[in-house]
Amino acid sequence: MRTTLGDIANWIIANRKGKAFPYSYDTIIHQLVEAERTDAILCVIDGDTILGVVCGRWLPGRIYYVDDILTIKSKVVKHMMNYFLEHYPDFTIQGLHRSKRARNFTNIKKLTERL
């Protein structure tokens, strides 16, 4: 069975807590469509079970900016980081911490080893 963006949006609504994807269903769908259109979405699925979603955007200077992330199992973020490291080894990851502080990760390999 193929997982649709609607399935992912429903999963996000059912599993979000705190500041993860704090939007309406329609806004989440729009964000997923835009991230998929620019190849800036990563979804971890085990069988038919969604385990995590990252929506981001590509910025000039080989930067992937994380807009939202939601995972429900430990080690899913590490799995995502390994994927990123394998496919985009010389890119930087940026985003906002929950405290709204900007974060810039230039050494993805070191970060992944620490997870």
C-alpha cells in the first residue's frame, strides 16, 4: 500500500505534541505538498506504520532548513540523519530549536554519532 500525503497529515494530527506541526490539517497538507514538490520531505515508514516526518526547504549555499519534524520512536532521528549524510554529505542543516534559538549543524557525521 502506498502512503499518501493525506495519510501523513492524519498521522501528524494524531501524533503531534507541543510545537510539532502546530497547524490546521489544510496547512499541513499545503506544507507536505510544497516539501514533496521540492524534494524536501523525509518520511520514515516501517511497513504500513509511519515513524517520522521531516518537512524542510533547500536554501542557497547547500543548506537544508528544517521547518518541522515529528517522530514517535527513538532512533528515528538518527535514521533520518544517516539518510541525509549518505545523500547530502556536504550540506548543512539549519532550523530553530524549540526555544526559538537558531541552530546550525555543519558536522552532520559528528551529530549523527552523538544521537
